[in-house]
Amino acid sequence: MKQKQIKSNDVMLQTFARILILIILTFSIYLLLAGHNNPGGGFIGGLMTASALLIMYLAFDMKMIKKAIPFNFITMIGVGLLLAVGTGIATMLLGYPFLTQFFDYFHLPILGEVELTTALPFDLGVYLVVVGSALTIILTIAEDDK
Amino acid sequence: MTLLHWATISPFLLAIVIPFFFKYFKRIHTGWFVMILPLVLFIYFLSLIPVTSSGEVIVRSVPWVPSLGINFDLYIDGLSLLFVLLITGIGTLVVLYSIYYLSKVKEKLNNFYVYLLMFMGAMLGVVLSDNLIVIYVFWEVTSIASSLLISYWFHREKSTYGAQKSMFITVFGGLSMLGGFSLLYVMTGTFSIREIIANVDLVTGSALFLPAMILVLLGAFTKSAQFPFHIWLPDAMEAPTPVSAYLHSATMVKAGIYLVARLTAVFGGSAEWFWIVTITGLTTLMWGSVSAIRQKDLKSILAFSTVSQLGLIMSLLGVGSAAYYFNEGDNALYTVAILAAVFHLINHATFKGSLFMTAGIIDHETGTRDIRKLGGLMTIMPVTATISLIGLASMAGLPPFNGFLSKELFFTAMLNVTEYGIFNLETFGVILPIVAWIASIFTFAYCLIMFFKTFTGKFKPEELDVDHVHEAPFGMLISPIILGLLVVLFGLFPNILAYTLIEPAMAAILPGILEPGQVFDVYIHHWHGFVPELFMTFGVVILGTLIFTTMKKWSQSGFYQGERDIFNHVYDGGYAGLINGAQGVTRVQMTGRLRDYFIYMCSFIIIILGYTIYRYDVLSFDTSNLSPIDPYMWVISIIFIGSVVSVPFINNRIGVIIVTGVVGFVVALMFVVFRAPDLALTQLLVETVTVVLFMLAFYHLPKLKKEPVNIRFNLFKLFIAVGFGAIMTLVSISAFTMGGEAGFASISDYFTENAKELAGGYNIVNVILVDFRGLDTMLEILVLGIAALAVVTLIKLRLKGSEDV
């Protein structure tokens, strides 16, 4: 694999990557949560997380990454889809049509006045599917060295 | 959900847990768990007989898709109760029989019983539903379950052939039927059969009457194996025998009969319905009985005999529909056909069920069903021989069995037809009893062949594969014995059925014929005096015996040598043509070159849109209301156009990636300019991820080759590219102008106004994604997930040794 040969001793890249990934990941989660009222959302957040993880794959070797990300991206797609469909079905159990979304404002300790929506778990599902799919596709092509 | 609904779907629920029973209770045959359900259902439905025999109906409703008028309405009247009793009653016996027929060690019983329960539930749904769409759904499930059961031994080529054939033919019919149902909806505005019958004037007066009728009949005829669609039934005999006894003689093939009976009240009384149903039925009767005498396989004989008996019932329903023309109340001249149809339906289920089971026993014990190898089994298998004798005598129409009674009624109905004097019957009517009589002669003949070839003559152990032939275990004999006893019981005391099952079913087939409170007069008896029917039976016996005794002579003829129906050539030829055609289309369409796909798609869009623009003259430009173009937009546009145009001239891949990246980023820039931060952000991220993806993919690809320059082809490509762009531009400009002219409000206004109010979000892009158009998003991520899995399958599961592309 090509990346393996390039990266192993790239101190500069690795040092920057550590900081960059942290910032990008944080920002991507902000985007996911802010989506309802500001630019952002599951798609964008997911793509940003995917790019953060891609930097990681470019900078570090597989062994380390396996340790840092101990889960399978294909499972992530499944979990995401289940979450999105599940939000839709949950409202059905209460007698509303499939995918009816609800929102309300709550006063939570520490956080104060917060708007909670059923769209958030749905968006989280979108987020997981986007991250899972993007990385599954890219990693599968990357690992294919036949 | 009422008790009745739970009863209808209970087989599906049991089917879910059956695999676990099979896995964890290996020592107990899975069939025992299954058998409880039809037994309980049978007793439950028996308890409803007093309701229907007093002329009441049971209606239970659960909304399903109320906005489209589709409700899961269940409806029990005499007709549906008769069918559910057949389904659950025969179902119980068949499961009991299968427990001894299928080994719990060797067979995949979990599959078998799941399919069987699926079928049972679907069949209950077909006969109990009042809603046409619900009927259609269950109808197709029976087709699927039937195919799965036919291909139960899927390693045999013949099984899969038969399964595929039955699937093609019955699903073709099912789709036609759906068309017919839709037309009924167009005419009446409802899918409910009861409401359609109540508004039957809307149907009879409509121009769509005939198309709807033909489409519905196609469904019924394919399912009930009517000529010329009967060819799937003999091939369906590859299924295990319990399945043949259950689906392909007693229940599923009668679904078409059910539908015709149910819709008699809608279509009956017209000459078209009368003639189509009657002629198809009689042709099937004749064709089936003549084909049956040249079969050598016990189950094939029974298959063609089933075809012919189904034709008999069908023709009776056709003749009986004339009752609606006369509408004279309980006039036996017209209603006796319906009486005969219902009575024969019950009788056929009993004797044919027992015959299939004995054929299965013979197959099970001797290892063959070929009548040329069998013989002399009377002394070896006395019980089986006795049951077969009863069943065959009943089928042949001999007294005192129930088949005799219904066959006499059949003759009566066909003779009555000549007195109708409508629908040109005064000239052609005489053909009907003659065809019925000739077909009965052949029926008698194949019954003789089947009995004497199997049970009498010389026993030929050297022809059989098994060492020691003996009588079947008692458990296997219980079901055929019960059915055989019913044959005798209904033969001797037919009137126990008269007002419990037959009359309510007749009243359900012919609603509106009787005044409220009246009942049909059902009195079935053996002796009518020296009437034409009796002499017809004498003729059948004499000529049938003659055919059998001269068998040596005609068995040398080409007619006897061939077994396969000539219509199979049509099917096989059509099938081969379908495959070739599909391959041809695929070869043209799927070249494996991305460029070709783009050419197809783009040319198609150019042609369709170009034609629409030309045809409706919709080009319009309104330049009055445009905002001025800022200088930086010129710069952005020039970069944009320049980078797009330069892509085809770049000869290395990295360059192409970079330039397409530029295109993407310029698009993002445009989003920024037009104040769409979400889109801009998404576009940027997509570009970033795509660049990585391209780099990885191109790492595996060979260097770009310089293609030989073909001026004409390049011009063609240029034409397509420019044409596509031009058309899209024209469409969007015209759409914008026309939207303004027509005064359509922009859809975004709705979202802007309601995003906060209805969905609690300020970001309308996101609110649209997760709330207003949440279903779209859900399906999009599904597609995304599928795409990812497709990439994994394409790359990881690549066939070993195949070349890398």
C-alpha cells in the first residue's frame, strides 16, 4: 500500500494531524448539533468527520488507527440506518404517521433552556451513515492492492 | 384488530417462530407444532356455521390505508366460510400426513412449514378479505408460497422449472387482476366488494365493463389452471405430495373459482361473462380429462384430472350466472348450476385430497409413481387400495359416493341450459351437455386406468427400487382415511351439508336473487327416476369401460406416447424469447463504458425535453426583471467555464482531478455568493472527500492512453455535451420566467414561514432535510449505505483469478 510507505516517519504531518483532527472533529460535532438553527446538520457533520478521519488515515499507520477506532464502519452504516428508521417508527407507535418529528423546549440543569427535537436522533442517523459510507468506500478502495 | 383478524394472520405469526421449534426441538417432528393451529382455526370457524346458515354475515374492519380506501376488512358469509373450512380442515389433515411423509432427520422442515403456514395465512386472507387490494396482496403471497413449495426440493432441475413456470403464469394473472380491480375502482370509486355489489349498476353500465371483466378473469383462470393456462399445474407436481394435495388440488387452485364465484354478483347476467366462463370451463374440462388418460405418472393423472374438475366447477359458475339475467328468485332451473358448483367443490376437495395422499403413499412405499411399473398392490396395500377405490369411484361419478351426486347435478345444470333461450343458447346450447358428457366418459376411463394399473395385474418387484413393499404406517393413513370416510358420508347423507354449508354459500354467490328471509331449496338425492341424467351416466360407464378395455390398441398411438401438453412449447418458446430479448437489450445497454451510459442518458434527456419544448412551445425569456451582474460574477463564470472546457484536453489524471476540483470549488463559491452557507459547506466537504477518493481510485488505474482522434465521434460527443447543457439552460430559464408569469408562489416561502413554527428550527435547509422531506433523506442515506456495501462487495468479494479491471 502506498500510504504506508510514505507516512511512517512523517513527524510534521503527524504532529499537525493530531491538532487538526481534534479541531475538525470538535467542529464537526458542533455542526451536527447546531444544524437545526444554524448552518450544519447530519450530512455536513458527517462529511467533516469523515475528512478528519481521512487525515488520520493519511498520517498514521493502520495498527495505531485500529487501536484508536476499534469499530467497523459497515456496522456504523447499519446503526445509522436503524436509528433513522427507528425515530420514524417510534412516532408510529404513538399513533402518529411515520417520521413525524417533534420538538419542545426544556430547562435542563447546567445547560439551561434547551430545545430538544426528535430530528436530532434522526440527524445522528444520517451522520453515522455518511461517515460509515464515506470511510467504507474509501478504505475499501485503499486496501485493495490486488 | 379483532379475533377474526388475529385468526387470519395467525399462520404468519406462527411461521415466524417455526424455525426456532425446528432448531431447538429436534426430537419432535416440527409438524406437530404446526398442526395445532389449523385444527384450532378449523374448530373456531366451525363454530361460526350457525351464524352463516341463518343468513347472517360477520364484518370486521381495521383501517390500513384509509386515505386510498384500502382497509383490512374481513367478511364472513357462506362462501368465505366454506373456503376457510376447506383451508383449515384440509390443512390440518395435510400437516398430519406430512408428519409421516417428510422425514424429520433428512428434510429441511423449517423451510417447508414456514412456506406452508405462509400459504395458509395468505389463503385465509384471500377468501376473508372484502377489500380488493387486500385480496390482491394475499393472492400474490399465495403465488409466492406456492412457488417456494414447488421448488422445495430445489436441487432438482424439474422442481425449479415448475416453480418458475407457476410463478410466471400466476403472477401474470395476478397483475392482470390488479388491473381489473383498478378498473372496478375507476367505475365505482371503492375497493370494497360489498360496496361494488351494492353499486353494481355503475359497473354494468360502464364502457370499462368488458376490459375489467377480462382482466379479472385472467387472474382467476391462471390461478385455477384453466385452459390454456393450465400448463403450470402438471409441472407443479414436483412439489412434495402433501403440497400437491393441499395447494394444487384442494385450496390454492380454487382461489380462482372463489374469485369468479364472488364476482358473479358483479359481472353475472351478461352474455360475455356467461360465455367466457362457461366455454373456458368446458374446454378445460375436456382438455384435462383427455390429457389425463395418456399420463403414466400417478400424480400427473391427478394433476390433469384436477385441471379438468376445476374446469367443471368453472363452467357451472358460468352457467349459473344466468340466474342474474332472469332474476326470478329461487328458480332451480337457473340456480341448480351454482348448487352443483358448490357441492362439487366440497366433493372434489375430499376425494382428490384422499387420492393425492394415496398416490403419495404409493410413491413413498414403492419409490415410483409410474403406472407402467406398478401393479398388483391390492393385496400388499389393502387400506390404500380401498381408499383409492372410494376416491376414484367418487371421481368417476359412481353411486353411492358424493361424486355421483354432484355429477348428476352437473348434467342437470348443463341440460337446463338448452331451455334458457338466451345468449344464442337456442342454437349452441346443445353443445354444452354433449361436451360435458364426453369429458365425463374420459374421466371415467382415466379413473379405471388409475385403479386397475396400480392395484391389479401382476406385481413387478423387479421394476421397483425398494426391496420390501408394504402398507404405509398408520399415521400416514389417518388423513386419507378421514377424507375417504367423508366421501362416503357425504355420498350417503348429502343433506347434512345442504343447509349448513351449501345453501349459505349459494346465497353468498347470488346475493340479491332472493327476497330477504327466503332460502334456496337444496335437496340432493340419489334417485330422480328415469331422467336423461341417469341415461347419461349409463352411457359414461359403458363408453368409459370401452375406452379402458381397448387401451392396448390405442396405447400404441402417438397420442398416448406423448405426455406433454402442446401449450408447453408456447411457454418454453416464449421463455427462451424473453431471455434472449433481455440479453440482447442488456448487451446494447450495458457496455461497461461510462461514456456510453452518459451518451444514452444525455441523448434521452435531450430528445424528451427537446420534443416537449417543441410540442408545447414553452420557450420564454423574460429579461425585464433581471438583476445586474456584478463584475466578480464575470470572473467566477469565466473561471468556471474555462476549467470545464479544459478538462477534455488534459492528458494526465492528476491534472483532471485538480481541474474538476476547481470546478467544484467554484460551484461552492457561487453558493457563497448566493448566500447558501449550508450548500457551500457541503460542496466544499464533498469536494475534499472526492479528491481523496479519486486519488485512491486512480492509483489503481492505468495511465491515460491517448485515444486515436476520430473527428466525427468527437463532434458527436461535442454535440451531446453542448446540447445537454443548452437544453438544461433553456429549461431552467423558461421555468423561471413561466413561474413568474403564471403567478406560482415560490415553494421556499412556505418553508421560510413554517420552519420555525412547525419544526422548531431556524435553518430551513436542515429542517427540510430532517423534517419536511425526512422520508427523502431516509431513503437517500439508505442508497448511500447500499452504495457503500456495493463497493465492498465489488472489491472484497471479487472472484478469485479474475482480471483486475
